[in-house]
Amino acid sequence: MADNKEVGVDSTLGNTVNESIHSVLTNFGNFQQKRILSENSQRKIICVEGTFSDKEGSAIVLLEKKPFSEEILKNTLTAESVVNKEFSNDIYGFYECFPKEKYNGVKATVIHPATEKHIIKYLSQEIHLIEETAELYKSITLPFLENETFSIQWVFNILEHKKEADRIIFEDPSPDIGFILLPDLKWDAKQVEDLYLIAIVHQKDIKSLRDLNDKHLPLLKNIKEKGIKTIEEKFRLPGSQLRIYVHYQPSFYHLHVHFTYLKYDAPGIFTEKSHLLSTIIENIELMPDYYQRVTLPFVVKETDNLFLKYEEKGMIKRRSV
Ligand code: G7M
């Protein structure tokens, strides 16, 4: 799998990204840490805001410990790993193990220059659940989406084979039911333990789950069937070990479907955010305009502009202190 130089660049947030740091960065000697934006000890991830002394603008660095792949394990339980004893008690021994550098990597995602929006996105903060009725969608969410400028240039770059072309795992080029399947930027594609792929549709006018109706059934079924077949062939995982779902709200408004390994607790798989593709298909088969009628819950952070819109209309309140 080729190195993805744009990893971590989130152009959904609407800025022009200066790529130069990604052509010169070989160590963090020039990085000056300003503050920790968020940290999750369970996911073993930390997100730091700072600057590069030789570059203008803020930077965000996300560090994440990697899962144990077969290759890492094979190369860790060897004579080349240094093992230091911390203490032992009866039959139990506690050690710190230092595998060889090559098998000891930490995944690093660098965003530079990072805008205020990027910083807010990664800042740990209060969240709220909004129960969006069909009416609320029409009167608050939709006008908000139409007014916001979300740049999804990175999506078009993928669809037009301008970026990440060598990472494409499968493509169905049909303009109606076609899509591109490729690794999500969160997956380094080195081990199936954290398999994470996304299918991005070729149709350009489907914003989100809310837009889906019976007209889209052939597209949804095609993604499910060909996505499963491709993953079975390439990664030897049967469809019964995949979690295939759509986020609501998504972070960018061009329909895409997530494929993750069922045993992997991927970020964003909670009930308030994820909708299984099989359930979506079933619901639409039962009622063609199901997603135009149903109440859809979604989570927003207090600094999200959508939260502010709902707050302005008196639909939501902050915690009193
Ligand atoms: O929450 P939502 O359904 O919108 O998820 C969007 C997904 O797109 C996330 O899992 C991101 O990690 C992924 N993603 C975002 N960007 C900017 C890129 C990118 O440039 N390339 C790839 N391959 N995935 C991306």
C-alpha cells in the first residue's frame, strides 16, 4: 500500500491545504506543542495542537498506538526485543518490552495548516443529542447545510482518480449505482484487525441518509453486494464479520458507506450515529420515503454551527453550571 501523503488532511472543513509540510516532514524536531486537544486512553490516541517553527500557521498532530498485526507480533516475540523486568510475584511477572524500532511505530496524522474549525473538531467538549424530526430537518438542518460551504474537494479528487488512486480497492464506474471502495484514512491497511474502508458513491446529489428513498435501492444493494464480495476476496473476511453502516450526521455531505471489521470498535459506531446499511435497505423497502418521514437522532458538539442553530431556535439548552 503506497504512503498516503494527504493523510489527515480534512478538506471538508473548507480551507486550502498547504501540502509543503508533508513533503519535508521527517521528524518532529521543529514541532512546538501548545496544548492537548483531546486524549483517549482506551483508544490510545492523543491529539495535540502546536506549530512547526519553520512554517506559518497552527498544526494538529494525532498520535495513535497501532493494533498488533500478525507481522508485529511475529517480530516482537523474538530475541531482538529488549525485556525489562518491573517486578514479579509468585508465578506472575511484569515486564516492559521494547520491540525493534520497525515494529514499534505509532500512527501519526498531521494537519497543517490547521484552521480554527479543525482545532474545534478535535477539541474535547460537551456534546448533545438532537432528535431531528422531518420538520426540524426542513426548517433548521437543511437551510443550514445549504448555507454552509463544505469543501469536499478531497472526495472529488478520489472520484476523479486525482488522489489516492493507488489505494482504490474496487470501483464500479456506473454513474447511477457505482462507487469507489478504498481504505478510510484511519486505516493503514496493514492488518484486518482494524479494517476500515469507505465506499464513496459516484452520484453527486445524495447529501446524506435523509435523502435516501426507493430510487436509491439499486445503488445501496450494489454497494452492499460488491463491497462484501471485494472484501471477502481481498481480505478473506466474510460478510458476516463486517459492520456496514452510514453515519448521521456525516462529516461531509456526499453519500458514503463505512465498512469495518465487526470485532473492531471503530470510532463512531455508537447507536446515536450509525445506521446499518441492511436496516436502511429494509426500512426503505417497507416504506419508500421512510428517511424523509422518520425522526433521526444525531450528536453535535457545543461549538458546532448546527448546535448553535438549534440553540438559537430554543430547541436545545446547555448544561447549567
Ligand atoms: O462521519 P463520516 O461518515 O462523514 O465519515 C467520513 C470518513 O471519511 C471518516 O471516517 C474519515 O476518516 C474519512 N476521510 C476523511 N478524509 C478527509 C479522507 C481522505 O482524504 N481520504 C480517505 N480515504 N478517507 C477520508
